[in-house]
Amino acid sequence: MGNSNKIFALVDCNNFYCSCERVFNPSLKNLPVVVLSNNDGCVVARSNEAKALGIKMGEPAFKLRDFREKYNLVIHSSNYTLYGDMSQRVMQCLAEYTPCLEIYSIDEAFLDFTGFRNKDLTAYSREIKQKVEQYTGIPISIGIATTKTLAKVANRIAKKSSKAKGVLDLVDSPYLDLALQRTDVGDVWGVGSSFTKLLETHNINNALQLKNTDQKWIRRERGIVGLRTVLELNGTSCIPLEEMPDSKKSTAVTRSFGKTVETLAELQEALSTYAYRAGEKLRESKLEAASMVVFFRTGIHNKTQPYRSWGTTVNFFSSTNDSRDLVTAARNVAENLFESGYKLKKAGVILLGLTPEAEKQLSLFEKSQQDKTRSQQLMQVMDRINNRYGRETIQLASSGIGKKWQMKADYKSPSYTTDWNQLPVVT
């Protein structure tokens, strides 16, 4: 079922969002730092210093006031443009060290070290760690093992252990079982909350106990997915490296408003902005959409009015990634469904039926080739301008200018790497 001759390294950026903020503001070093979710709602990232203060993930922003006054807590709004750009830089650096790399998330990547078995993998990983921090300013931890699941265990320990200093190799390690024993079963990759509860009711509380659990029982209780986790803990690689991620089946742009929206004009501005951004995301991935869900709703926790939501699906005559098509459709939905008297809190668009541009299906209602070419050229020019000078440097007039409905971001750092006007200045 698996391969026991593989070697994987999991690279994980330490406290990634907070580390990105520190790269361009060194004065934050050693200070407690947190990053808030969209609309400055709750904590989604914490520096080690913030963790030491007892600040929890998901802590509501309003509860941070005392920490700010007593401990000089630094609060940042989420800056996903900056984080995405820094992630790309880290991944480009990692790609220089192995021909096979899987970008697992914005701050994690698996490397294939199978061909490097004769190398000193600890020394090699320390070189990678040093180079990534030198080139990007982002500190990383690296866990090495014969399966992805074990590499996750190794990385978790590497990040916390002062002795490991950010790198831990569990390949042929006599301390593998000790590492598993010190890993709570709920912290094993692939073991969710319901699986954890099942295991704990059978006194399986750590990864070593899970490794030694009867495999027939695991398969009967949790199927092939549960069995795969146990096999991986036993050193049998069952989860291959995915160098080419599966094509997206959908993409979405949804936001909560910074202040409630009560007019059709504001709703159309917001949906125009979201639909335009959705088109950008399609073009970045060289995809087109066959349909689009448009929705908007009131606040779930608003006690002054009943909860209401509106939405519908728009099917395009021909798949498209032209933001003008998406914006027109979104505005029409808003005009048809909007009801006055409600305080809207959230809206968004979801693009479905995504296919590669090269596989576009023609229809009787297709634009002429000349019109299609002009459309592509216009979108390319707008994308190039926005990529060079910053998002929304150029946009459709229907997106509005004031945008009072935009999400709260009272503590947002500059777009240091993607906006010429916000480049760091050295004096």
C-alpha cells in the first residue's frame, strides 16, 4: 500500500503572519504581536511572546485592550497581500534545494529528500533554514522523516525544542518512539476531533499508542483514511508528494462589511469590487467560470432585525474570466434581489464550473474572435498595472471610490512589497 524508502521534509514558517510583520518592522522583535482576522474580529496569529501572555487563537479583538496597555501588545490587521507575496518568496527559495516540492499551505511546504539519503540531512536542512531567513527574513522549522505524517511530528518538535534548534531528523532515529509518545493523539496530522474522541475513549492518548493500535480495528472504525494514518506512523509512506495541485473546482471572494450596508448603490459597489477581484483570481490561475453564485445577508447576531439572506446562481452563455462580465452579472443580481429596510453585513461571489482557458467551450452566443481578443488584452493591461502599482490602482467605475462599507483594518501595515508608494524608506 505504501513506500517505506521515501524521505520527506516539512518546512513550516514560524508564526508566519507575525514574522511577515517583523521583517519590515524590526522594532517588533521580542515584543508580543498578534494579527487579527478580516474586519479586525479576532486573533488569527500570535508571536511566541503573545502566546506566553496567554492570548488564545480566536480571542476577540475587544479583549486585547488590557494586554495592549500592560504588555505593549502590538496589534496588526491582516495583510494578506503582503503575506501571499512573502510566501511566494519563501517557496521560491525552497525550490532551489530540491527538484520536488509541494506547497501545502501559505506557510508550509513538503520537500522530497529521497534522493539525498547519503547527505547529512540535518546539516542540509540547517543550510536551508539559514538561507530562507537570510533571503526573506522569515524563520522556519524543518522536520524530516520517512512519511509526511512523521515529518509533521518532527516539525512540531523542531519548532518547540531548544535542543533541536529548528531542525529535527527522525529518519532512522532511535528517538522516534519517544517523539511519538510525547505527541498528543489529537496533534497527529489527519486525526480530527471526532477521531480523537474515539481514540481517547479507548485510552489511546498519544501518537505511539496510535501507531501500535490494532490496524483491523482502525480500519473498521475509521476506514482507509484512518488506516493510512496508522501506516504512516509506522513508517510506510501512503501520502505521496503532490507537485501539481488539483485544479480548483471553485473560487470565492466574500467579505464582511466594515459598517452595515443599507442602500442598493453601496451593495452594488461592494459586489462589483468582489466580482472584479474574483476575475483577477481566475486569470491568475488561467481559468474561466461557467457560473457564479451571488449572495448577501444581514448579520447573524443582530438582535434588532431578523436574519435574512438573498442569493442566486448566474449561468454564463460561455465560460468567462472577464471581470466586466462578472461585475455586470453581480450588479444585476443585486438590483433584482435587494430589499430596502435591512442592514446588510456580508456579501460575496462564488465562481463555479472552472475550466482551463485552453479548454474553453464555444457557444452560439460567443463573442467574435476580435471582441474576445480585445477583452483579453484589456484584462491583461489592467492586471499588469495593478500588479505593478498595487491592487485597485485601476478599477471599474462601478466599484466606487469612497467605499465606506469596506472591512475594518484599523491596524493594517503598508503593502511593503506590492505597492510602489508604500515601499520601506531607508534614511
